[in-house]
Amino acid sequence: NAGVTQTPKFQVLKTGQSMTLQCAQDMNHNSMYWYRQDPGMGLRLIYYSASEGTTDKGEVPNGYNVSRLNKREFSLRLESAAPSQTSVYFCASTSVWNTEAFFGQGTRLTVV
Amino acid sequence: AQRVTQPEKLLSVFKGAPVELKCNYSYSGSPELFWYVQYSRQRLQLLLRHISRESIKGFTADLNKGETSFHLKKPFAQEEDSAMYYCALGGSQGNLIFGKGTKLSVKP
């Protein structure tokens, strides 16, 4: 059982480049999330999707876009990367009946 | 506002000593609260949640609605408990709100 899978695991971007972080879950969960983790800041919610077809902004949405492609997949796009977006990004999912979150292994992104 | 506060960035104890990681929350309804743990360079995983009232790896947490707290406790810390601990609140919009985390360091 794979759970939540994120790709890529590591990425280095130049300022201004774009990229998409992929996330897929195989647990038939309704809700999916993107967080960024920074030292001293904990986990901050970027965007979330409470159910297929809906997305909502979290605490730090600026500079990001998301797509809930289907129930399994939730992608995060950086249109024009900035050094401030250097972070570790985690995708997570929860069932509507059980708000225990299952996390991916993270994507370590560096923007130079 | 829905908010989770973990006042300690770092907590350092000796092996065998008691541990208490503090968590306070702000939520107008009936809260769902969780503790997550992240071992070095691993993904976050659920440690425990208040509705289950169980003990995992010797850790317990009691919801105190009067004090709006959900502190995590363990009577005798082990070196393998060293990790980052996050308190989390199930938000009203189907989101999860995390505190900033407490790094627990257990010294031999």
C-alpha cells in the first residue's frame, strides 16, 4: 500500500523557472493538502482540497497554484519560482470520516 | 480564529526524565486534536489523537477544554523519542492546522 506519493523528492530551480509538484494517494481519501515546512515556522498550509472539484487557499497561497486533477491527484505549481519558496513541501490526505492525515515523503526544493 | 500554539521550540531532557510538550489551541467548536511526530528526515506520522484516548509509545495526551490545551506527556523519555513533534487541530473547513512544532532532544 503506497499511501501518499510525491514526486520529485529533490529539485533545484533557478529564479523565475516554473515547476509542478505531483502528489497522488491510493487510499480513496476525499481531502488533500499542500504544506510547506520551514525551520522555526512549522507546517504552513498552502492550499487544500476538501473534495474532488474544490480547492481553497490556506495560510500562504501567494506564488502557488493547485489542481485537483481527480480524486487521487493534487498538484502544486510554482509559476515563477523565487528564493523565498525554498522549502520542504509535503502533500497530505485525509478521509472525510477520519481526519488523521497521511503524509508524503516530502519534496526538498531549492530556488537559487 | 483557529490557531495552535506550541510555546517551546526546543525541549531537551535526559533519558528517563518525564517529558511534557505543551499545546494550546483556539477553536470555537468542538475540537479534533492530534499529535504528529517527524523523526529525522522522515515523513510526518500520526502519534495519537484525542478521541482515541490511547497511549502510543508511552505517550499520552489529555484534552482540557477549560484550559484549551492538549499537552503531550511521557513519564520516562527514551533516546529514540528525539524528534520533531507537531500539535494539530482539525479545522472547520476540512483543513488541518499545525503548530510550529517542538523539537524534543533526549540526551543519554
